[in-house]
Amino acid sequence: MDALFIGQTYIDVTFLADALPTGDEKTVAEDYAISFGGNAVTAAFACAKLGLAPDLLTSVADDWLGRMFLDMAARYRISVHHRKVRESSLSFIMPRAGQRAIVRCRDDAYLHPVPPLNLAGCRGLHLDGHQPDAAIHYAKTCREAGILTSLDGGGLRANTHELLAFIDVAVVAERLCEQMELSAPAMLEYLQGRGCRIGGVTQGEDGLLWFDETGARHHLPALAVPRERVVDTNGAGDIFHGAYMYSALAEPQRSWREHFSFARAASAHAIQRLGNEASLPTLAEVAASAAALPERSTSTPAGRDGATVTVW
């Protein structure tokens, strides 16, 4: 395998509507999309669409939704390693005005232990914190083998602190900062203290605050997607993770600023489409977004010692 991604599978039902009905009401959606979902799962599909199909250890149920998911994975040449559950998980997503409301139905009661996988040839591991036993096991194994380890820190989980000790690249969301009551600069300090080689905090329209291998801090502004072209922001962060993993594995000689810039353009493409599958960019579409969209820039205090960084 080239890379291993570990996460929780969802089937996402994304719809555009003015409001959700209540009581005995009904409404008709303007549009909808059905696709694969889940943080590391969507990242795996993004990586595959760009040209590097990873192996995927994820929850799979023996029901019609599970079989539909396996068909999706097969189309992208993703090898799925099953972690069996009784029922497939679903997400109902309603994007609106740059935000999204989500209702999740999740079965994460895994019926079997962590499966042993042959990591021969593996160059990268990406986790989202789901399957905590598998995440810790393979993070330790890959760290010992010198395999690049990456974490999507979308939220605080029971083993987040322990897991970070085995992570090379940790890119976390502002939600994790809020849950841990840390500012973005303080979160970078925390990630450095856990031994992460590269760390960052995604800040939506305000871009990415991050540190490199030397500990130096940087800010990568968001690309300016016109507000009227923003359709669905759900999954854009997952595509960001999948894109930087692709870039790091396909072009390891490039800097992490280049990997993150590539991922930024992939996310900018994604938010202009409805549903995860339609949001996945090709290499040509990433290049087109990078060429067509300018950076947003405004000065605001951030970083160490009251330094200023450029944010949108």
C-alpha cells in the first residue's frame, strides 16, 4: 500500500432548503447529493481522485448502504479493510450561508478487534481520531517504522492527547481550540509540546496558522472565493487533509508551505460544489483554483510576542 487512512464511514445526504420543516409540515429541497462521508474517509477519496489511492480501514456494515459504499470505493480504486458494525452511519447535512447543520446517525460499536495489516511499502498514515484503538496501534507502528503520520484534529476525543505523541503532522480545527480552551497560538504551543513536527489550526475564512519543522510560525491566508459561489462548505476541511497528504507523498521534495497551498486550492474548489463526491478536485482543477483565486489579506494581531499575521 502507498498510504493508510483510518476513520468512520458515513453516507452523506446533503440538501439545499430554506428551512427544515417541523411538526406535520413538508418542504421540497432545491437540490441534493448523496455520497460517501466521514473525515478520513473523504480525505481518502480526495487523495485517490488526485492520483494516489490509499488503503482505508473503516467501518462497514453488511447492509445496502454498506454495499453502496464499497461500490463507491471500488470506483476510486481504494482498497477497503472492513471494521464491521451492525448498521451503516448516516449524515443529513443542510448547507446554508457558508455554514452547515448536520444530523448524524452513527454506529461505532465495532464487532471485531483491530485487524492486522501489512504495511509494506506504506509511506503515510492519516487519522481522524475515530477507531481510537486502531488509531493508536497504527500511529505507534508507523512512527516506529519512520512512516509519515498525520492527524485531522476536528474535535477532542478521549485519546487525543496520547495520540498526538505519535503524530508528525497535526492540523486541527478551531473547534478543538474551543473545546480545550486554547487560543490558536496556544494550540500551536501545545502541538509542539506533544512532539508534532508540523502543526496548524484551520480558521475557515481566516486561513491557516501553522508552524514548520524549525518551529517558526506562519500564516497562510484563505483564497478569496466569491460569496455567491460558495455552495457547500461541508467536507472542504477533509479534502484539505487528503490533498496535503497527496502532495506530501507525491511530491516529498516540496516544502510544507507548498503542500498546504496545494490543499488550500483543493478546498477552494470544493466549497463551490454540492456534496463530497462532486467536491473532489482533479489536479487540473486544483491548479485552476490556485491560478484564478487571489488571497484574502488583512492584518490582525496573532502569533508569538504580539506579532501580526495576515488573515482574511
